Amino acid sequence: MVKLKSQSELRKNIRLISFFFTIIFFIIAVRVYFLQILTPNEIRKRIETQHKTILKLAPRRGTIYDRNATELAVSIQMESLAARPGLINNARTVAKQLAPILGTVHTKLQQPLTAKKKFVWIRRKLSPHQSEKIKSLKIRGLEFVPETKRFYPNKNLAGQVLGFTGVDTQGLEGLEREYETILKGKQCTMLVDRDALGRHLFIEGIQPSGYIQGHDIILTIDKNIQYIAEKELQTALSLSQAKGGIAVVMDPWTGELLALAVAPLFNPNRFRHSSPDIWRNRAFTDMYEPGSTFKTFLMASALEEGLVKTQDIFFCENGAYRIDGKIIHDVHPHGWLDVSKILKVSSNIGASKISHHLGRQLFFQYIRKFGFGEETGIQFPTEAIGFVPLPYQCSNHTLSAISFGQGISVTPLQLTTAYAAIANGGLLMRPTLVKKITDYKGMAVQEYKPFVRRRVISQKTARLLNKMLQGVVGEGGTGTKASVVGFSIAGKTGTTQKLENAQKGYSRSSTIASFAGFAPAGNPQITVLVIIDEPKTMTHGGELAAPVFSRIVYGTLNYLHVAPDNPIEQTSREWREAHSRPPADRKAG
């Protein structure tokens, strides 16, 4: 009986075990069906998150070129150093190994290496030498992440035009800031494997989400003309011990800026070594009183309206003229002068009398027509509009002061554009800095064509002014040192006392020397403005700014292969000697 009972229990146990395994198999089958049939995508994603990760990287920024496709701002591939503190065994030792390579003290590195974070940056954008040295150490817990860095191959050249980018390659100044969205492109993502310790394994390469490179920008600036302008400007600042300077070169027919030099210069690759005041592009952002260069637009207004003719004469009071209880002076006393001579010798008194003959309303109407008191439309982050008072706010003395460039503020760009309007026959152009935007294939995304804002004077008036401005550079004029051998030159000198404040009035020691003009006068190819701010030696525009203008024009016209249009009255040797002599050695013109 005992034996039969044992067999019965055995069969019972076998049935229980079989039932148990059947239930387990059924549960497994249901689970497999659920995982493989009902939710496969979700499970696949879970698996991938355990073995893969997505790393976001800054995109490759577009290149900035000059008008001849010379690179001015490029992006280069670099590596950045990061760490996973949880995987680092001895942070102090690691910090001591890295410190001499990174050029810092180990205590600064020890803090991030011991942080309670999964991922920390140690140093962004290492040099190739630094990357190789750190890799050779084979330190567990360190990672190298590929990134791009902005690089300016010409160093100081056009620094205030280009601007610069930050550590994450975002535009902070200049064109880099203005065209940030155009240049930066789309953010790049990398799908990378990682091992059991969470380290990135770049075995699948880059898998970008959409095209990542930003668009390229082609400027109107010519690298060689920019170099000429910056070189001559820097030389003048050094010799005159001036605070700063600006030189603008424009094509008067298109409004394209061929050069835009602002000194002191700075290197965008090392922008932190210069002050924010130097970063600023003062040709666009700063206002100043134009002085006698503004007399040209007074003459343009009066001639256009037919209120004066070039042979009309005015009595210039022998150098002193009282109006509203205040006295206006000329540098040299003059009696009767015709309109052309008033511009040639730069008589303040003659200009004052012409302004009253013209009248407030007409004069201010032409000031506005020439673009003063409004934005030019330049493609740049910041642009000042200057200051033009309302006609009814001007006393007789204020009207006189404005006629020779005091009591009104302009930007260097506005003044250059206005002189270009005289050079091209009376058309006010919109100045252009960016010529074209292209995609990565070189196809144009956007082009900026020459744009005429309006006609300000007739061609006849423009021709008269051209001839009068040539007289300024001729014998007996204030701008003789602006002459260029073989070329006819038209232009005007300017010397401005800087305003200290409303109470103290104008400074006796701080001045701005300037010269504005175009060449060749017979068929203008370039319009040039030179401004020297607070020179210590020789303060007049005809003495300091005019020779700088001459050297920029000479270098630029030769570079552009422009044929001479004027009989050579001096030998090249005589001209070079007259224009290469340090300003301090020259006599006042």
C-alpha cells in the first residue's frame, strides 16, 4: 500500500510541476508578444538610450569674404576638453597633470573635476598641441568633443567691420552680430555610442539633423584698399599723437564701401586685449561736427536754387563779423571774395552771408536731402543719425555756425555718402557693406544691388561744385597737400573745435582735422574721407588729414589701375618727397 501511495503522490507532483511550468511559459509568451508585437519601438528606444546618446554641437559658421573672395573670417575645427567627475579616481593628481598643459594652476582645475555633475567642461577649444599632450596621458574620465572656432586670418584688418564671436561662436560685435542668424546655420547633433562607463565612442561618425553650415557673406570691402587705408591712418596717428582716426573709401557710383578703417586697430582673435571703446565702429556710431567740409553743401544748396552764382561776390569783413552780439572769425582776413574763392580759402564769414542769403527753410531742406539727420540704411548693428536742429530753433548766429559746420552733428558715413552724391552727378546712394550672401554651394541667397535714394542736386550744379572743389586743392587753396601727381583732385578741408560742454563751449586744444573729396575729379572712381581725432601736432585738416587723403588716393588708384587724367606738373620724386615727409616737419598749408 505504501508503494502505491508513493506512486500516486509522484504523479500528482509531476502534474503540479507541469502545470507550474505551463503557467510560466504562458506568462513568458504573453510578455514576448507584448514586447515584440505591441511595443517594439518603445523598447528599442530604451535599449538605445542605454548604449547611445545624442550630443549637441555648435554648427560650422559661414565664412566672410572680401569682394575678391579673400577670406576675412573663417571657422576652424578644434577639440574641447570635458570630464565626467564620477569616473575620475584622483582629481588632485589629474589636475596637476593638466595644469601645465592648459597654462593654469591645478587648484582651478580641481574644483570642476570633483563637481557633483555627470558632465563638466574643462577647457573649450584647445590648440592641437594641447589636445595631443592630454590624449597622451590616457586619463580615465576625460573626453574630447569636436567644435569649431572663429578665426580671423588677417588679424587687425577690418576688425571694427567684422566684429567677433564668443566662446559658443555667437556673434557679439560688428557684422558677426548683425548677420548672426545668417552665419550660424543650424545646430548639429551627433549620435554616439557609449560604453558601460558612459564614455563616448565616436564609431558611427557625425549624423547631422539637417544641413549645419551657415551661409557665407561677401563684402564690398577690398582687402588691399582696406590695408592701404589702415596703414596710412595708423602712420598719421603715430606721427601726430592723435587719439584716433577714421578713413572711408567709397565707390561713388554704387555706394559700395571699398575700405573702412578705424584706428586704433584691434585684433578680433584677441578682442579681450582691447577695450569695448576700440571695438566700436565709429564711422557708423559716432557723431561729430563736420567743420568746413560742410560748406560744400551750403554752396550746393545756394547754387541749385540759383540764388548765387560762382562769380557773385561777398564782403568778408576783413576777418571779423559780428552777428547776434557774437563775432565770427576767419583764419586769415579777407575783403571781397567771389563764391568760388569763399570755398577755396574756406571763409567762415563768406559762408555765413551765403547762408542768410539762402534762408533757413531752404538750407535745412537741402541738409535733409543730402541725408543728414537720418539713417543711411547701412547693413550694420548700430548706426547714429546725427543731429540737425529744427529751423525755427536756430538764431541768426546758429544759422551762421551751421553754414561752416558747427551746431550740427553728422556721422563719417553720412558725410562720405553726401560727397559721393556730388562726385556722381547729384545722386544720393544707399551705402553698401555686404555685396552678396551665398549658400554652401556658392549659390546666391541674397544680393544687394546699388540703390539710389534720391536726386539731391542737378548734374549741372554737381559739375560746378566739382570745379570749385578742385580749386580748393589748387594753388592758394586750403587743401593743396591733398594733391596727387597725375590726377585731378576735388575736395574740402575741415578743422573742428570739439565741444567740451554746453557751459564751457568749444575747446581750444581738442580739434578734429578732416579732408573729404574724390578722384579723379574728371571721372570720379573713389570718394574718400579722412578724420583725425585730437591730434597733438598740427591740428588743421589741410596740414594733417589732406596728406593722408593724398596717400590713400594714390595707393588706391594705382591698385585699381586707374589712368592719370591730369598733366603731371611735378615729378613723381618731388611728389613722394612732399607727401612722405613726417607731418611735424611740414609747414602749414
